[in-house]
Amino acid sequence: MSLEFLGKTIATDDEGYLCHLSDYSEELREHLAKLKGISLNDDQRFIIATIRAYYEEFNAMPLRRILFKIFKEKGRADLAQSVVLARLFGDKATPIIALLAGLPKPASCI
């Protein structure tokens, strides 16, 4: 499948996940969020950026306990709870965050 964005065709899988990490941009993130009916706030953008940075360094999604440790280290302990992720992204927060971060669908969500 593909997605048309700013005059460019972007390859996606059948669930909307980007096929190429290099296609990602903040503008595309906002567009993907809008397609999912989400109006992103600063907390959501922080979470997405943090997970994307971790993925770029380790080529994997962080486990929640690692993610929450990173949030605390960055002074955002207020985000370090599963219930907060669910409130911000819905019950299936992990796959939604991955999609909005331009990352592959997490294996644990298959």
C-alpha cells in the first residue's frame, strides 16, 4: 500500500506502518495522527520522539520499564505509567505510538 503526502508517494504496509524509516518527518507524524483521529499534544510528541530516538539507537522498541526509566531520567516521571500511555494513545498505545513514530509494528502486537 501507499500514502500520498505532500505530493510524494510513501510506501506503507497494509496497516499503515511506514516501509522505510527514512520517509518519516514531523509533518508526516502530524498527518498520520490526523488520519487516526488524534490531535497530538506536547506529551504525546515527547513520547513519540523518545521512542523514535531509542529505536534509532538500538533498532528496537524499548520495553516499557526501560521507556519509563528514560522518561524519569528526562524529568518526565509523570508519563512513566501504562495508564498514562493508555490515556494519551488508547488501549493499544504501543502499536499506535510505533505507527506515529514511523516505526515497524512491534512484534508483540502481531
